[in-house]
Amino acid sequence: MNIPKILETLRPGEQWALSGDKYADLVWLSDTAKPTEKQLKDAWPAVAQQIAIDDIKQNRRLAYIAEADPLFFGWQRGENTETEWLNKVTEIRN
């Protein structure tokens, strides 16, 4: 469970401090009620899934830039085929 990521997602803008990685280390500084450990644990699966999705998107974006874009521009210059470029895009997407 990543408490900072959960709090960034569930309670953006709230003030808190974390001196370790356990719920007991969480100091709540905002005027609102401190979330319970159960609330954080219950939220973790959705937050973890979103982190994984964001990582996939970032990795794809970097792969498009590094691998597919050069093939696209090479196709535009007549150095390779459109099929090579489209195959790379499909490979990255998958």
C-alpha cells in the first residue's frame, strides 16, 4: 500500500506528513477528518490499478517516440514502408 499515492488521489490538496510507510506514521495536518486505515486499504486496489495504467501509457509514449516515430518519418522519406511503421505501432500498443 502506497499511502502518499492514495492520499494524492483521494484527498488532493490536503495537508499531511508521513515519517515512515505505515498508517501509524501518518500525521494529519488538515482540518478535515483523517482517513482511516481501512479507507486507505480499501482505496489501494483502484489506486494501484491507475498507477499501472499510467505506467503503461508512459512506456507506450516513450516507445512510440523511440521506435515508431523514426519509422513514420522514414516512411515519409521513402526509406521504409507504411507497413513497417504500422506493425511497430501495433506491436507497441499490444
